[in-house]
Amino acid sequence: MAFPEPVARPWRIPFCRTVALLVLAGLAGPAYAGSLSFDDALALAVRETPALRAEAALVDAARQAVIPAGELPDPKLALGIDNLPIEGPDRYSLTRDFMTMQRIGLMQEFPNDAKRDARVAAARGRVAQAEAQTRITRLAVLRETAAAWIARDAAERQLARIDALVEENHLFEAAVRARLAGGKGNALEAVAPRQEAAMIEARRDELAARRQQAVAALKRWIGPRAEAPLEGSAPDWPFAHDALAHALDRHPELAVFDPKARVLDAEVAEALAAKKPDWALEMAYQKRGSQFGDMLSLGVSFDLPIFSATRQQPQIAAKQAERAALDAEREAVLREHAAMLETDFAEYQRLVHAVKRQHDVLLPLADEKVALALASWRGGKAELTDLVMARRERIDAELMAIALDGERRQMATRLYFAYGEPTESGESP
């Protein structure tokens, strides 16, 4: 049997590969009857991830806290007995002494307007902070889901190539046997195809484990649907370094500092408002014995913040220090993300060049080397080990091309989701 020259592209997925995918994906059960596209995975992650449900609950809690923030404190009900005699013939009597009164009173405190306004501003800032944190969590979920989907897709494309290599190796083994049957070569050559088959199976085991790891990572975000067969491919979102650098100030992890600053500014304002006196109004109805007239009392009380140097002023200074620390923290995070952008974009460019070089240079060279080694071996001018090594180099080149493309797509996804969820037009908000 003639051993045909290998064709690296396009690759045909054999029927046995389809059966293997069905087994690996666990399609025996009806729960995974549908396929899983890249967009499906992202939509499921947003809907199914518990972290986002937790963030939504925190946003709702923050919104509910705005309602009472500016309201007056609850009124206080006061009950008491005034001037109860404890000596003499009228002791412990509530009605015989004209000074004894049963009192029921109501008191309402009135914090100053500046303090109440500051509390409302702080509560609204916490709502914005919770919403900003939700956006960070959402983008992290989308980013990690996309990376897991791409990792699984790359592993499965490599497994598909392994299946094709198995078929090629069968043909290779048949060619070796035919050569030996024709009296050419030596008996040791019969071992080489089996050694290569074992090497291919070892690669299959490694890739199957990698695929299962990607499924486990995907399952964290979308649940059992992570076992469904994949459909389609991940998009190649366009972006440029200058556009990302220009959007650095709008990075979600930087955007959260604005509501944090609003909260601290409001807390500073509340600390300043504590230097202004609050006041309270109190009214009491006093009932005496039937032979005496009842009475009504009214009173107003005021706070006296006369020790502001040791009470209010240190609190104001503490909040102002927290505000200054927040500005410094924002600057540190900005520099961190600027450095991460340069590092990640440099890695992305390296991967772009590596993918292009692998497809345009290294894969064709590997195919050419296999063809030359095969021709030399058939002509008796080269050892079988030369052909085996050339085939292994081609296997490595083919699997590396798929792996590099997966890494490039993962890096592109991480860069894209770092600045916000892409819109329909492919632009980051």
C-alpha cells in the first residue's frame, strides 16, 4: 500500500472523532441535547453565576438603604411619674398630692439639614459603588467564561487532529509492512509505527485531560451545560493599543473609585455637619388627681458641640485622610493597569506573530520535511528514524498552531473584557 503524503490543511474530522466527542461531551442524556456556542456560554454565565445574583442582592440592599437615610429618627415615647411622695400619709399615692403627676410624653429629634443631606448622598454613593462592583464582577464572569470556552475549543480541535494522525499512522504502518514484505529495510522498522502510535495516544491523553479541565472551568460559570458540544468559534474582536490606552481611565476597576469618592465626600460633609447643633422637641401630658387640674409641658433641647477640638475635628480629619488615601489608591491602580496593558498587549502581539509564523512558515516547512524524509526513506537514502522524527515535528507544529491560536484568542478576550462588555458593533463602551 502506498503511503500518501500528509495534507495538513484542511483537516477532515473522521466519523470516529464524532463518536468520541459524543462520549466525551456526555450526550447520552437528554439534558445536553443542545449545542453550546460562544454567545450561549456568555448568556448562560450572566444568568447562572451565583456571584452575579449575590451582587444583585447587594445592589438592592444599597438601594433600600437610601430610603431611610434622610428621614428623621423615630420619635420617642416617654412614660413616667413625677413628684411621687414616698413619706408621710400620702406616700405612694398617685392622686392625693397636688404635685404628683402621671406623665406621657413624645419627643422628636431633628438632626440638622446638612447632616441629613450628607447621609442621603452617602447612601446614593453606596448604590453607585455596588453597581460599579457588579459591573466588575459581570465582566470578570464573562472574561473567565470566554477563556474557558476557548480553552475547551482549542483542546477539542487538537483532539480532532490527533484522530486524523491516528488514521495517518495506520497508513504509515501499512507502508512499513509493505516495504518489509518487499525485502527492503530491516525488522526494527516494524517497531517505529507502534512507537509513534503510543506517542500519539499519550498526546491524546494529555489533551483529553486538558479538555476536561476546561470543561470544569466552564462548569463553574454555566453549570451542567458546560458538557454540551461546542458550536461555532469565538469572535476575533478588533482593537488597537491606542484605543485601549485611551480607555484606560474608564477601566471598570478604576470607575469604582468615583462612587467611593462620593461616599467619602458625603462622610466628610456629615462629619463637618456634626459641628452644627441638632435639636429636639418634647411634649408631655401630665395627669394629676381628680381634684387637681391636668398639665401640659413643652420643651426644646439643643446639642452643644463645644468640644469640637477633641470630638468633631478628629473625626473630620480622619475622613479627610481616608479621602486622600483613596486618591492615592486610585493612582496606584491606574499605574498598575497601565503596566498590565503594556504587558498584555505585548504578549498579544507576540501571539499574533507566533500564529502567523506557525501557519505561514513552520507548518509548511514541517510538511516539506516529512515529504522529503518519506521520499528519501522510500529511495533507501535515509533511515526510518529520520522519517519518524520529521513526522513528530510536524505533529508538534500542528498542535502548537492550534494552541497558539487558542492563547491568542484568550488574550484578545481578556483585553477586550478588561474595558467593558463589547457592543454589537464590536466597540467597547
